[in-house]
Amino acid sequence: MSDTPPPGLPPPAPGPARSGCLTALMVIAGIILLLPGVCALLFGGASVIDEGKLDSDIAPLVFLGLVVGIGGVVLIWAAIKGRKAPPARNGS
């Protein structure tokens, strides 16, 4: 069995290639965005440990930090998952 499409279908068009520099910048930006998420976990956890519940004054900031941290995870995932090797070409 070969990996070539049937004769009636055109070959799939390759997507635009992303440079390695853009991938590295996306990963670095994602790591920077992880820092507010770590701070939110630390301050939110400290607030819960001290008072037994999350303080209502700090809750919106903790939520915002977690959302930014999740954005960092998504950015890193997109940078790594979106970088694909070009398909191998057969010499036939």
C-alpha cells in the first residue's frame, strides 16, 4: 500500500511553514505567561491556608492570574504542536 491519494483527488496542500524563531518566541512568551499563574496559585493557596477560605478581595486577582497562566500553557502547546516536520518525498 502506498500513501499516495487516489488519482481523482489532488494531493493535500501543505500548510504554511512556521520558522523556528517564531516557535521559540511563542514558547518564551508562554513561559512568561506562566508566572502570573504560579503567583495566583501561591497567593490563593496562602489565603486559603491562613483563613480557611479564599478572601473575596484577592479572588478576582487569583482568577485573573490563573486565566493568564492557562493562556501561557495554551501558547506553549500551540507552539510545540503546530511545528510539524515537512512530509517525506518519495523519489518515484
